[in-house]
Amino acid sequence: MASLEERIRNLRKGALVLSLSSDDTRRNALIAVADALLSRKDEIKAANAADIERAKEKGVQPALLHRLAFTDDKIASAVKGLRELSSLPDPVGRVREKRELDPGFVLEKMTFPIGVIAMIFEARPDALVQIAGLALRSGNAVVLKGGSEAEASNRVLVEIIREATAPYINAEWILGIESHADVSAMLRLDKDIDLVIPRGSNSFVRYVMDHTHIPVIGHSDGICSVYVDAFADIDMAVRIAVDSKVQYPAACNAVETILVHKDAAPAFLPRLGEAFKAEGVLIHGDDETRKHIPGAVAASEADFHTEFLGLECAVKVVSSIEEAICHIAEHGSHHTDAIVTMSEESRKLFFRSVDSADVFCNCSTRFADGFRFGLGAEVGISTSKIHARGPVGLDGLMTTKWLLSGNGEIVSDYSGPDGKPFHHKELPHA
Amino acid sequence: MASLEERIRNLRKGALVLSLSSDDTRRNALIAVADALLSRKDEIKAANAADIERAKEKGVQPALLHRLAFTDDKIASAVKGLRELSSLPDPVGRVREKRELDPGFVLEKMTFPIGVIAMIFEARPDALVQIAGLALRSGNAVVLKGGSEAEASNRVLVEIIREATAPYINAEWILGIESHADVSAMLRLDKDIDLVIPRGSNSFVRYVMDHTHIPVIGHSDGICSVYVDAFADIDMAVRIAVDSKVQYPAACNAVETILVHKDAAPAFLPRLGEAFKAEGVLIHGDDETRKHIPGAVAASEADFHTEFLGLECAVKVVSSIEEAICHIAEHGSHHTDAIVTMSEESRKLFFRSVDSADVFCNCSTRFADGFRFGLGAEVGISTSKIHARGPVGLDGLMTTKWLLSGNGEIVSDYSGPDGKPFHHKELPHA
């Protein structure tokens, strides 16, 4: 058995083969995976049942069991997702810029797969299928580390994907790893892995960022806010606050802090108090908030830095939109922040001033998602300012190459006082 | 005097002010800097003369003295560069994608300054002006560390730029640092600095990459190659090889390795031998090369991993284009690689298979440069696969925000079996 280092190094060849493969090859490989998931469903379900049995014995929480279960519905949905991915336009070889430097001397900036990408994610077998599918569609080799509770399911799925794609991709392009020791070893291989995309708890993502020199995209905290402006439609604000908090409270794009303009507070806060009470949401309110919502507990400063990941929310009254923007800059995590307002001026100021991956107006923070954004799917949400920011879909898995085609041009001819000038003419491109 | 940490943290406010400033404000600030460089030329030249005096006492090499000197010509050229930057279209607030998720529910991906960028560069006062200009045009605050030989010039230039822009940018946005201790301290401030762009020796760039958790773009090695195909025009190949090697041998985009198809070797190599002899270039050749160029010394394996940065070159005969591509994958540094060929098939294969920031056909490797590419100017050349790759101009200093404007949409309405579908309609954008 080859060492982990050798197996990871070996993926470089898979990345090369994938980068040279045609659109049709990668599409057919995706469809082969979709077919294999259905034809080998019994193996998948047996492995998944073993994982669930083990998790129950360990006494894991119901929410985790729910995510862990790879039911018929979820398998069907994963298969559908792969078929949809196969029908998306090829992300490889797209021309992003085209410019003539001089007549017949043409520069193009073209998309190209990144190479070898490591992805670390929670115990969700459907996530493994989606992530492997995105990698295959985008021509990247992958190292996959799923949550250990799904170990047996992950192992079977990687095997099925490898076997289904072998007739199309004549090299190892997918590798599953299982132990924390493997993750630690992998994070040291900065020559062999081009990008790490970790998902998971704040502390885990922070650990990855602090223990590797491989570029990392992802997010640690998801401290999202909704600011209810002086010019908000109060009905809309309540609906958005409730959806942002309760539609899926454990998601990174769920709201944790609600900021309310003092002029909107008397109308909005009692309504919010009732709605949150009905949904079982505990409010941590500042003094001003508690005047309008007697059931709220007193908020500490720490509450405004907390990702509750459950039915709790911090609420604060602010005296201006500027105070809200400053609060978000100081307390937020640059993930997703929304304003509710009917004022075009407030919307514009908020959009310009809030420096987050996703800045919304008059809609739920929960829309921050690659599928909802129309990216096909996502491998994660990045709060990095570098490379991909926000939901990361196929585009985020691509790099670019500059391709320059000439007829014998040399720099000497373009240098010095008598050198030829460049004409730098932009050309149309697809 | 505030501590370095406080002064760097303070730049966050400058970044915010810059990000909110209008295009006109940033353009006028650039023009004010250009004017101030001319009106305060005597101060600049006095400081520069002191730097040169000190460097001469230390006995630095003539090439460094040449780069260090901020002559009237170079000042005029820096001023011209700033005026050109001010006339480039605003890189802030450009819409890169626009999509309707549902009628009236519109998503935009918009460019936005990254924030606080640290740039480390060689002892060239003109580089400081160019880099500060790119930062200002793109709305980013900067920490600048120029080569210590230019310390007095750097200090005066940062002061002039700060004073000239103060009437336009009402916050500290530019900070010069000087000592290695300051650089080490800065590299630890991953919360306060969003991106580091180091230029300099391989070992220095590698040091930066290994000692920070701030994202880094740049390149360490510049091992560029020219492959002379079986179907090359031999005259053109000689001209390109000579220009790629001798036009500026110390540049990162100068050629270090020449690969020659065996069918082209008998015609090409004797001509290369003569041309390189005339230019004083020492050839490290493999056995096959030395049959055609008796004056070549025997190449070691290490020569093909070496960035000579001077008048030396490694030359090897290969038996196929595939062998050339594999050689580049194994020995190159993914910076700039060129093929010389009249075969469209060879060009296409090379363009697809070579995974470098810049892949060229029938032109000199020396064209790998932001100005020549038409990017206005460059802060450096990146071999990273993440974010900007190749010459990094204004675009590379931008991140994006997703802006989503709705009318009260909530995710609950789009969820579950009866949920509304998204229609994901692409919209035209500027």
C-alpha cells in the first residue's frame, strides 16, 4: 500500500489527465456516477445503515443522524444533482479576456482547472457526492475527508465514484482519507495540493487555516445580521427576521444579530418579540430592546460576537444606519448581512459600506447559497477576500492561464525610445 | 508614537474611507501625487542622493545602483504612469455577473477593494510610486516595505504621497515600514492585513509564504522555458531564444531552459550556439546539445532546476513535444513557458497541457508583464493558482461582493415539495 504522501502526489497525474479531458468525457463520467449510485444503491444503504447504527450507539444528536442518513430521497436528489451538473456549460477553457497587443499578436485569459483540491466536510454522504461531482465537472482531482460518523458510507461512495469514472479518466483523481492524522499530514503537502476548502465548526476551520501553507478558502464564523432601517416595511421585516433565524437555525447563513433603527423599534420590536416567542427563539436584548420585549434576557457584549447556531438571537437598537454599519464592521464575520428598507438611499449606503461576501436588501439571509444564487451547487461559502468570495461554485474551482500567440515578436523591438508601441485593442470573446 | 500594530490597524479606517470614495476623488488624488512629485523633486533627489552615497560606500553592485537612482527621466516616467492610471476606468463597483433569481429579485456580483494590502519590493523608488498609485486607484490601503537601500527615498516619497492625498482621503491609507523586525511583526497581523504581495529573491518570497497566515500572491522561482518544436521556424526560434535570455537576464520572465526537438536540433543548435556566444551566454548542455555546440559545458540535473538570473542557460534535446511538456511540468516553476512552432496542432497541445501562469507561442517570454499585457501596470507576477495568476494589475487588487435586492423574499417560500422554483435568468450588465 502506497503512503498517503505517495497517493496524494499521484493525484497530480489525475489532475493532468482531467485537465486534458474533453467536456464530453467529463459529462459522461458524471452520468456514469449517477447511474452507478442507483445500480449500487444496496451497497450504499448497507454501509450507511452501519454508520447510523454506530452513531446511535455513540448517542449522537438527532440532527446529526438526520444529516447522516442517505435515504432513497437523498440518493435520488444526489443523482439529479449530478445530471444537472453534467448539463451545465463546460467551465474549462472559457475566455475571460481577449486583447490584441499589436496586429496579429493576441492575448487571451482562459479558465483552467486549479489542479488538486482538498475538501473537508461534515458527515453528509450527499455532500460527498455533490463535492466530487463539482470537482469532476471542473476537471480537478480531489482529496475528500468527510465527517468520521459517515466513514463506511464515504468509503463505499468514493469506491463507486472511482470505479464508475475509471473508463473515462485513466488515472487516480479521487482519494478518500479518514483519520485526523491523515488530515494533519495532508495539510503539510503544500507542493502537492493547490487549495483546501474546509467546512465545519469555527474552531476546526480556524485550525486548518492556522496549520497549513496551502491556500484555504472557507469561513470560520457565520455571524450574520439583519438591520431593520427607519424606512422598513414592518411586516416584511418581521417575515425576513423569522425566516433568517428559524428556517434552518444551524446554517452558517442564519441570522445571529438583529439591529433595529430607533424609529422602527416601537413598531417592529413587539411584533418580533411575539413572532420569536411563537417559534421558541430566545432573545438577548440590549436595554432599549427589553423596553419593547419584556421577555428578552439582557444581552452581554459577547452575545453580539456569538454564532448561536440555534434558536437564540441578539437584538440591539441603534440610532442611525451608520451605527448599524459600524456595528456590523466590528462584530460581524463578513459573511452575509441584510438591510430591510424601502429607502433607495439606505439600500445604496448599506450596499457600498458593508464589506461582506453577501450583502442583501429586503430578503432573508438564508438565500446565501450556491444553488439559490444559480451557481449550480456550491462546495462552501468563503469569507476570504481572495479568489472566490461568497458561495463557491464551479467558477471558484478554476484558475486562469494567459495565452499569448505571436509571429516571432521580441521585446527588444518594443523597448527603448524608438521601440514600437503596443496598441492594446480589446477583442470580443465568448 | 503609535505602535506598528496600532498604525497598521488604523489603516482599516483608511481602507473604508477609500472604498467609499468616488472615482473622481481617487483620480484627483492621483493627479495631486503626480504634481507633488514634480514640485518636490528637489527633496526626492536629495534623499535619493543620500541613498546612493550610502550604497556606494557599502560597495553594492552597479545594477542595484542603477535601479536605486531616481533620475529626472524616471521621475518623469513615474509621473506619466500616475496620470495614465488616473485615466483608466474605475475598477471599483464594476458588475461582473447579474442574474434574476425570480422576477424582481436581482443578484449582482460587484467588484470592491480588497482592503489593506502589504507590498514588499526591491530598492526602486519608481516601484514605490507605481505600487502606491495602483493601490490608490483601486481603493486599497497599503503597507509599503521597499528595499532598505532606498530607505531615505522611500521615506520622502511616502510622506509626499500622504500629504498630497490628505485633502482627498481623510484618513491614513499609506504606511511605510522599514526594518526586518517590522516585516516580521506585520506578517503576524492576519486580522488586519488582507493580502501580502512580496517581490524579491526566491528565498525571501518563500520566507514570507512560510511565515504568515495572510494570503500571499507572488512567485518565488522564475524558471521559464522556450521549447523549439520540430515545426519551428529556425530564424524565429533563434531570435526568440536570444531576446528571452539577453534582453534583461535578471528578470523573472527571462528564459532559463531551452528545450529542442531532436528534429530541429541540427538546424537550430549551431545557430543558437553562435548567437549565445556573441552575447556572452554560457550554455549548460546535455550530451546531445554538446554534439552540436562544442563550446557548451556539460549540464547537471540541477542546472535544469536553476534560475540563473544572468547570462547562462540550460539546453536539452527532447524526442517529442510530450517530453518537453513533461520536462516543464517537472522542472519549471509555472511562471512563463513558450513554444516556437508553425504547427497549429503543437501550439494547441502546448497551450492545453502546460499549466503555467503564462503560456506563449512564437514570442519572447519577456512579454510576461502587466504593462505589455495592457493591464496598465503591475504590482507583481503571481504563480499562485488562487486569485490573480500571472501579471497582477488593478483587477488583482479587487475582491467582489454579492448584492441581492428583493421585495421581502424568504427561503421558506422556495423550500419543500411545493416551494417556488428559481428562474435564474442571466441579465445583461456593463
